[in-house]
Amino acid sequence: MLMFPLPRRVRSFQGPHSSCLQTSETYIKRYTRQANNTTFDFFLQKSLVFSHIRFMIYFTSGMFTVIVFVTLGLAFILGYGLINLFLRFQYKLTVVLIMLGRQRIDFDEANDYVIHTLHMVMLFVGGFGWIFLLFLEV
């Protein structure tokens, strides 16, 4: 097997958030120095802080996806219902323009945009629904 020598700096790299974790660890060390606690108390406090931070990140991410999922679901339902009204308006406007002897308005591009928008919203609803279920399982 081929071995590549790695410089010392690369081997000691612990990840993108290591500096944040080390900063929070120094604050906890200062607190434990003042309270004369044992090493286990320090480990317990550190694990409680990190688990609380992880829970808050998961919870806020989950709530954000729930809000986006519900908003997109409502937008899809409203859009699906409003298409009927939009088509009725087009029909009535076309009839009125023909009765007045004017040239009718071509709504082909508008209809295409409405249908494509509805498809995109449906894809977003499915994607955020999947992410929402992922956060429910975690």
C-alpha cells in the first residue's frame, strides 16, 4: 500500500468547528476552576452543553423545514384552486373581447408559467416533506 507523508499541520486538523468547540471548552474550564469540580463534572457539563447546542440546531432546522413545508403545501393548494378561477377569467375575458369585436388576448405563455410554477412548488413540497420526515426520525 502506498503511504503519503502528511505534514504535522494536516494531521492535527480536527475539523471546521474545532476552534468553536475549543473556545467553548475554555469557558467551561474557567467555570470549573472557580467551582472546584472534578474531571467528571467537567465532562458532564461539556457533554450537556454540546448536546444542548446539537439539540437546538436540530430543533430549529426541523422547525424551519416544518414551516417551509406547510407554507409550500398551502401555496400548492391555493395555486391548484386558483387555476380554475384563472381559466374562467380567461374564458370570460375572451368571450367579452370577441363580443366587443376586439382581438382576443393570447394566454398561452401565462398558462405555461402557471403550470411550471405549480410543478416546481409540488417538487419543493415533496423535497421539504422528505426533509421534514428526516428530522422527525432524528
